[in-house]
Amino acid sequence: MAFAAPLLLLAYGVLRWMDGLDGHRDKDGAAWIVGHLAFFGSMVLFAMIAVTLARRTRMGRRLAAVAAAVSVFGVACFLWVITGDLSAEFRERWPLPDALQIVGPLLFVLGMSVLLSLQVAAGRVPVWSPVLFFVGYLAISVNLDLLPLAALVILAATVPLGRPGSGSPRAIPAVSRLH
């Protein structure tokens, strides 16, 4: 999951970029559809990662549970928009309120950043992991054309989660633990 989610995001970014090479995006074209399906899969996997990270957390369990819920809610907003991008009928019938189109992605990034930070506190991932995750999504919010680059940054952020032993904490002096 740690590798697949950002790699699917990368696939979406590359397909989105390729789809726009001629100056417009063909919403009925293969690149649009396959790209959005990759994006959908990526977000489902990120929701699964959020839940997994919350379950791994020993210190700050309540905070982790809230962060996972916030992340999953943000993912649900993403999935709603993606489904609307793939189906005009869905978008017209059940439009996501504008406020949720803005707040949802922010909540996803905030929740994931908190979950990754809790993993840093537990000694499971390096300190740069939540920073890179945040920077990757910040790049996407600045310009969607940065999606392929941002996906690689997010991949770098999540690589430590896929390492063997990332589920078990390193020994950390008691003075540095969160209580």
C-alpha cells in the first residue's frame, strides 16, 4: 500500500499530463478515464494507510483515531469528486458542496500529516516523512500540472512505511516520548 498509493497517483498525474498535451482534456478519452480510475484507487489505498497507521499507534491513540477519521473523510470527498468527474450524471444528481471540495482535501492532508507525525514520535519513520507528504500535496494545490512531481515526493514520504520493521518502533528514550 505504501508504494502503490503514490504510484497510482503518479499514473494519474502522467495520464492527466498526456491528456492535456493537445491543449484540452478529453473527458471521454482513455487517458482521462484510466487516470481517474488510478486516482480513485490511490485514494482508497491512502484511506487504508490512514486506518493502518492509526491502528499501529500506541502513543496518542485518540489523536490517531481522530486523524484517521479526518483523513478518511477527506478521502471520501476526493472519491465523490472523482466519481463526478467520471460520471456527469452522478455529478449533476449529487454534487459535492463547494465547501467540502475545498475542506475535504485539506482534512485528508492534515489527518495524514498527523498520523505520519505520530509515527515519527514512535520512531517508525524519519522526521522528513510527514514534511514530504505535506509538501507533495501543497505542490498539487499550487498547480495540478505538478502532480507527477508531487506524486514522487509523496512516494518518498511513504517509502519508510513499506520497509520491513516499519511497524515496530525503535527504542526511544523516555524523555522524548509523547505522553
